Amino acid sequence: MATPHTSLTRLLIVDDNPTVLASLQQLLARPGYDVSLAVCGLDALKALNTCAFDLLVLDLVLPDISGLEVMQHIGQHADAPTVVAISGYDDIDMALGALKLGAYDFLRKTSPPEELVRTVDNAAHARRLKQNNQRIHDQLMHSEKIYRHLLDNSVDIIYTLDAQGCFTFINERVEPLLGWSPHALLGQHFSTLVHPDDREQACYVFAHGHASDRLSRHVEMQLQPHDPAAEPRLFRHEIMHVLMPEQANGATDSPALTRMRAVYGIAHDTTESNRANAQLMHQAYHDVLTDLPNRSLFKDRLGLALLQSLRNKTSVAVLSLDLDRFKQVNDNLGHDLGDELLRQTATRLKASLRRGDTLARLGDDEFTVILTELGHPQDVNTIALQCLTTLRAPYTLGDKVVHMSASMGIAVHPQHGITADALLKNADIAMYHQKANGKDGFAVFHEALRAPAQNNIALEHDLRLALQRDELEMYFQPQVDVKTQTVIGAEALMRWNHPVRGLLGPAEFLPLAEESGLILPMTDWMLESVCNSLVAWNLCTATPLRVSVNLSPQYLDRGGFVEKLRDALSRHQLSATQIEVEITENVCIRNPLSAIEQLNRLCQLGVSIAIDDFGTGYSSLSYLHRFPIHTLKIDRSFIMEIRDDTTPLPVVLAIVSIAKGLKLHLVAEGVETLMQQRYLADAGCNTVQGYFYHRPMPQKSLLALLDRKT
């Protein structure tokens, strides 16, 4: 049946007597009513199937089917109209039958008209009340379904406890999180779900509270999964003590409600977020590669160790350790194997230390150690030797076997410092002293080591100012053709006119420049100065002079030297054949592919390439074929061995032979005596430089020398 109209009460009157039907229509057709008529039972059913009626005034005695049969038919529909049964007979069974089938009331046709009107109005009012109640009930049921859906699909566990601490409600979320069925927990004490470690706390927060406070408290507690083998999960509980409705006498349909004190809780799972926070906290204080404490955690532990040493009157030592030649291994084998070497180093060092000692990685290949509870000063040396010894054992990195060593510095509290920073700084000073004096060992700090370290700091500061103050100067050592005794080239050598220390040679400041990164701007300055000198020399000599410049590996990698050289040659209108770039053997082996690319680009400009200090590095004859090399320079350490003309020197002769075989130009450095000059000339080396002919000289002096030779 269709839904009833909401503004008018639709009334169907059914009677087979036309006179009675007309009278009833006249009597009931009042404002608020929409009256329709039917003269028999089948006509009534047809009307009821066509339209939705609110009220039915039904004669029980009809010519085709009885009114009771009509009522039986419409009773199958949930929205059946309200029936007021009427009859002209005093048949009690018929009246009872109508009432049993749901009739609102039964009236005889002889009843007063006002009674019929009143009965119809009451029936309409009762129907409206019933419909309103049903609508409210449906809304409540819908709201309850929505609320229950929200509860069961909440990301949190929502629960209530009675005054005895037993669950009276818990939503479905408990099952996917903890494996418990909600129905299994109803009536159970909260201790069933709370982990044993937190039950005492739970007893306190669940028991202590008053519903009138209306305040919630937050507490973290672990809940135990249904599986005893599973790890407990951590939840942040928001707990409120409230008054909850309770059915009287336990009857669910009783309207009488009482109020009971209860606990309302929301438990939010923080297990994963706590793990993530713990991981972030761990990473904030630990080295990612080795999982060792980093600088922050190291300093915290060192500060704590110093406090404990004062309390216990024991010694604390700081060891600063740096791997020897780690950069070379990292460059040659790659960063992945370099990282593996650092991890293996961390493992070895931890195995060499005692349980209470702290090993940290401060960066790159720099490790530090805190030694506590030292009973005897010799204990520090013993542990240091153990660490160094374990690092000397071969490392297996992929299919490579690598041998390493380390340099270590030691500072002991309180002799070498009373603060964490002082101890760490002094241990570093001792370590750098050991690295500069043979490596593979340890040095204990003493005050005499502080001066060189402080000097380096001051020297670096002065070196940064040297470029700004124009304190750098280029010197040139002539290269002489032994046969003609003429100057055919020169090697450019940098000098520093220090305002206090005087004229400093490259060995006194270039290593510091390499370490601090100042070698890049200094090489830029050198290139411009050399080009200016070549322009001046070209004006006074008919034969162009070739100048050799020493190029730092760092500059070749990062300085954009090829582009800068091309630009300088173009601006000064110089030929690239007047420039020779000197590199060391290590440049060729540290990153061969990159070196070949850079050197080929230089050769394309017309620049020649020389290998400086040939034979003193990690020589590999294969790179003489692979790299575009034009000149070999014999290191002065080999020349110094020439003391007479009868003693054969195999290394010198071998280098001369290699140069001849590969048709390379050969230059001998450090020639200081006539004997050395003759030996080299007889061996086949015709170009030399050294004090025997000329010391390094400023540009003007070389210009005067060239002028005299022309």
C-alpha cells in the first residue's frame, strides 16, 4: 500500500445500504478528512489496493464478502488502515471477531451520531500517535545503528567498566588489534586484558575517580593480546568516570532506570608510533652506518663518565682513532666497500673493548673510545694496543683483501684535561701527531704536542688572508738542456711571503691548503700568475718558454681546470704548448677513468702532461700506456744516490730506459753536483733542474736570466 497523505486523514466508508452510506458520508465529511465510499467488500479491497487510507469505517455484513474477510485481507499489510467496525446486528461474536482482528472499536449503526464522530476522531488521533511513535522509534534505531557502526569501526578500542571493574561494553576494534572477541570479554574483569606489568596502575586509575568530576585522565598502559606468545601492545587510554543508566531488576523492557558509577575509556594504539619515535630517537644519537653512538651521545656519555670518575676517584681516558689510508681505499674500491670496511672496523673495535667502555663514530673513518674504571695507567696502553692489533688483520671486502692500520691519540682525565671538549681535542692532537710521524701506532698527549696544532690553526687563518693581502708569489726553477746549456723551460713553484715567518716554501703550507680546501682558489691564482709571467717572457725571448705547473688531485677533480685554463690562454693570447701540467702517480690510480677523461681534454688543448716524482708512488707501468703522458720526472731522492760515476743505479737507469722506450721526454729534479749532471747525461737524460744550475727565482730574476741568454 502507498504511504498515507500527511495533511488529510483519508477515510474509506464501506456499506451496502446507499441510504446509510450517504448518511455516514454526510456525518464524517468534515475538515481534515478526505472521504471515499465503497458499496461492497470487493469494491473496498479494490479501493484499498489503489489508494492508501488512514481510517476504514467498515460494515461487517456485506453482500459479497464479509467485513471480517476484508479485515483479514488488509491485516497482511503493515500500513493497514485503522478500522472502526459497524453493524446493524447485535452479534457479539462478530463484534469480538472484529476486535480480535485489530479493529479500533465496534459500534452499532443505531449508536448516536456524535459517538461515531468521536470514535472516528479518536481513532485518527490514535493512529497519528502510533505513526509518530513508530517514526521516533525508527529514528532511534537508525541512530543506534549509526552509533554502533561508528563505535565498531573506530580506530580505537572503546569500552565501559562497571563499579566492579568488569566490562559492560567493548567495541569490535578489540578483535583485530588484540585477537579478543568482544563477547568473550563482556563480564570479565579488566585484568583479563591489561598486561600484568600495568595492572597495579590500572587498579589505581580505574578505581580512583568520581563521576561528578567529569574530568578525563590520560595514561599509557599495555594490553595483552589473546595469544599469550604475542608481545603486548601499548595504548594511550583516555579514562572518564561517569554515571551510566542501569535497568531496574535486570529487565531490559522495564522503563524504570537507575544510575550506576562506571568507567568510560578510549584506548588508542600507540605501539607503532612509539616504535617509530624510539627509532627516530635512536637514529638521532647513533651513527646510521655502524649503529655506534654519534658525537652527541658520545659527549653525553663522556660527561657522565667524568662525573662518575670524580665520585669514584678513578681515571677516564679518551682514545681518538683514525684509519690510515682510508681515503685511498674508499676512492679505489668504491664507497660501498668503504662502508663495509667501516662496519667491520666497528665490529673489531667493540670486540677489543671492555663491557663498560664506549665506542663511537664521529664521522668518516674517525672513531673515539671512552675508557672508564681504569685501575692502572698501563691499562690504557694495553687496550690501545689490542685495538691497533685487531685492525692490522686482513679485511675481506667482496673479492678484495685489504690491509689497514690506524693512528691513535690518547688523553687521560684529569692529567690531559678536565672537560669533555678538552679531552677530545687533546686526544685528536695526539692522534694527528702519530699520523704525521709514521702512522700505525698511538701517541699519548703531552703539552709539547699542542704548539704544532695551534700553529696549524693560526697558519690556516693566515693562509686565508694571504690571497686577500697578495702575499703569494710565484718562483720558477729553470730547466736546462745539458747539451746546449740553455734554459728551455721552468717549473712554477709557489712561495708565501708570510708577514711574520718570512718566505715559506710549498712544503710548509700546501699540505694545509689541501686539507682546508684553500688549494682551489690558490691554484686559480697560480694559473693567472703563470700566464702573466709567460706574456712577459714572450716579449723578451724569441724561443717560447714552457712552464710546468703542479696540479693538485683535488683541483683536477673539482676545480674545472680545463675550462679555466682555456679561458686564461685565450685572454692572454698564449699557446697551450707553453703549459705543462705535472701530476703525481696517485692521480692516475685513485680514479683512472675520471683522470683519463680530464687529461685527454687537456691534451686536446695542446697542453703536455708530466708525471712528477716518478717511481716514488704506487707505480703501475700500465698507466703509461693508458694515460696521455709526455714527460717523466725523476725524483730527487734517486738523484741524491749518485755519488760517483762508477756505481750503477738500477732505478735511475730503468726510468731512463722506460722513457726512451716509450719516447717520453725526461727531466731530472734535484741535480746539485757536476757528478750527478754527468751521470744523467751519460745515461741519456739531457734535461735537468736543480741547484747545480739555478735555484728557484722570482719572475723578474728569470726574466733577467733569459735576457742574458739571448
